Amino acid sequence: MDFTRLIRSPEGKTLEFKRDLSSAGPIARTACAFANTAGGTLLIGIEDRSSAVVGVQDPLNAEERLASMIADSITPRILPDIDIIPWRDTHVIALRVHPGPSRPYHLTQAGPEAGVYVRVGSTNRRADAQLTAELARGARNESFDEQPLRDHGVDAIDRQAVRDAFAGVREVRARDLRTLRLTTEHQGREVPTIGGLLLFGEQRLEHFPDAWVQAGRFKGATKAAIVDSADIRCHPHAAVEQAFAFVRRNTALAFAVHGGARRIEVPEYPPEAVREAIINAVVHADYSQRGAPVRLAIYDDRLEVESPGLLVPGLTIPDILGGVSKVRNRVIARVFRELGLVEQWGSGIGRMREACAAAGAAPPLLEEVGTHFRVTLFSARDGGPRPMDALDSATLEALRSAEGLTTSELAAEIGRTPRATRNRLRRLVELGLVVELGSGPNDPHRRYFVAEEPGRYGR
């Protein structure tokens, strides 16, 4: 375990700090949430706001108390790794929880209905019945949209809609419905799958009233004043095109001169990034949730695409930035791939980031918000928020080269006074680009480091 790297990282989905073991409840909830989501590390002996290392006084006793606390508090039982880590003149306890194979885990005292927790950013959230069922399906390696609808027949699938969707791609015959997993056998009968009904159901919105896209164009940076809106209720593959058309008519075009007098159009948002964001939202939405459709919101300074559902258990935002992919809806994903809307698994986020970089826009912001997942694109006209000047870059480079500096050391490196350097460091810390390590504000050994995971994703 790279302890120095961990304490240089911000608290998030897989990392939490606690000062001590005085509150058993929050510690148990964190361990339960880690096991249900993507695993994680809980460090005992660190201030959770300042990241100051305060240590634990009796590490062997603390280790034993922590092990008993976890064993007595969580069902099914989890088997975390517990390490005692020396740090200067004290010790820190590290609890490493692995993603559990027996999800959903719950707090024993609260029971399986009220005691299931998941990790959302740096917080623990109680899971509702739908999310608890999603955790159980994931543990069984089942997909929600592959489940049979036993009370329906194959006539619930609009076969003409299937043929229209695949026109020019391939001929879809009756037996191909099973191959595409639009139908399946259940107790000797051919019945539609949930995915089949979501994609091509005759009465799809009666069974899944939230399986649509809500689009809005707002004036300013909030939803106070709406300029244009659309409720896109067609089949999902067509909804992607209609949502993309909504973006085109509600965003600006600029013109650049290229090759002499020839002008080319420059969209406000990179089209490939917009299309990928919409497709990802439709394909990976958790359609078992009720009360929220996929939402597309355009503001003066950004474009947001939000889908119901957290990341698939076991997956983190750094994972998907690295190209790791786990498919929530296998039927929908397969059909979209056959239609040419989805290419290689795990490549969508990479293409989105590449398109933003090529257009001179800021990287997309990826966040888990509540029980939803949101992608935010920033206008290519201004490059997005968080402008960095030359001295910011020099500051980060100095910290990176020296593997951490005190304020006075950094001031000498960048040629500024300690006071001006301290103010700049404070702003970079607030942006999540720099972290400060020490036992407190008066620690003479307090040093600043480049954050391990600086980036445009929610913490």
C-alpha cells in the first residue's frame, strides 16, 4: 500500500479519512458502502477535512477494536485487510475493503431493507429497493434488461419498428429476435425481455414511463428561464438522433477561416463528444429506477447529459477514464452496437475526451450526483472553467519535480514571496490540484504535493 500516495489524494468513492474510532456507525457505513460499490480504503488517524495526520495512540488495540467492529456490524461478513502504518512518530490504521461477491451487504442492526449503503462520491448513501435489487443482480452477473417479461407474448414487440431500425444494416427475421435477446424462452413460452420492450415495445412507455429523453435549453447558468424544450419519447435508437438534433438547433456555430478564404463551421460543442454523451446515457441508464428520464440540459456555458443510475458496482470514474467498461444493459448495448451506434466497448469516454481536446474545449466533467450519473461538456468557445496561468503551471511543475515542497521552498522556486505563494497554493488546493500534508497548520514539516488524481471528475 502506497500510504503517501493515498494521503495526497482527495477523499472520494474509494477513499475516506477518519480521525479516530470514536464513532462506530459512520465507520461501519463506510465499510458496507465500499463492499457494495467499488471497494476502498479507510484511513484511521487522519483529519477528514484538512488531511492532517494525527495518528492513533495505541495501534494494536485500535486494530483489534476495528476488526471486531466490522465483524459485528455487517452482514454477510466481509473480510477486509487491516494494516498498521508507521508515520513519523505515530501510526495510522488502514482498512482495505474489497468489492464483495455477496452483495448487497447491510448493517446487521438495521437489517437488509434499511441497512444497505452505497458509495456516492465521498459520501455514503442508503440504497432504496431498486438499487438494492441492482446490487443483487450484479452479484449474480445478471442484467436487468435480459430478464423475461413472463406476462407478455412476443406480439408485445413491434416487429415493424425492429425492421425499420435495422433497414440498411441487416434483415431481421422472427428467429433473430432471440439472437438479439429481444425475446427469450420462459417456461416453454417465447416472451419479450425487458430490453426488447424498452427498445421496441408496442406500449413501451406504459410499462416503463421514464424510458425517454427530456431536453431543455436554459438562459444563463441555471434552470430559472427555459428557452426551448422537447420530450423525446420515440424508440431509444431514434431518440439519440432527435436529442442530437435538439443540441444542434440550440447551440451556436462559429466560423473559422481555413485554407485562405474558405470558412468552416465550428460547433460550440464537439459533435462527437455530444453524440457519445447521449448514447452512453441511453445505453447505461438504470431503467429499474422510477421517477427520472435521461435528461439533456443546455446552458449558456455548458451542456449536461444525466442518466438515472450510479456506475455499475465495481466501477469507478478513474476506471472508465482508463477505458474499463462494464455494461449494465446487455440487450440495449448489443442492439446499439449492431446498429453502429456503439463501437468498441470502453472507448466512448476516450473519444469524448479526444474530441474535446481537439476542439480546444476543457475535458468533460464526470460525476455521480445523487443516484444519477452526469457528463458535463464545456463550450469550446471559452475552454471551460479553471483557467490556468503560466505561474500556476510553474507551481505545479516545481511541486512535481521536487516531490513536495514547503511554502518557503516553493516561493524560492517560483520567485514569489511566501505570502503570495501561500495564496496561490490555497487556490490550487481548492481546485483539487494540490494537497497539503502535515500534522496540523503549525507543523514545520508541512509540505505541498501535486494531487494524485487531479482531474475533471467529481470527488
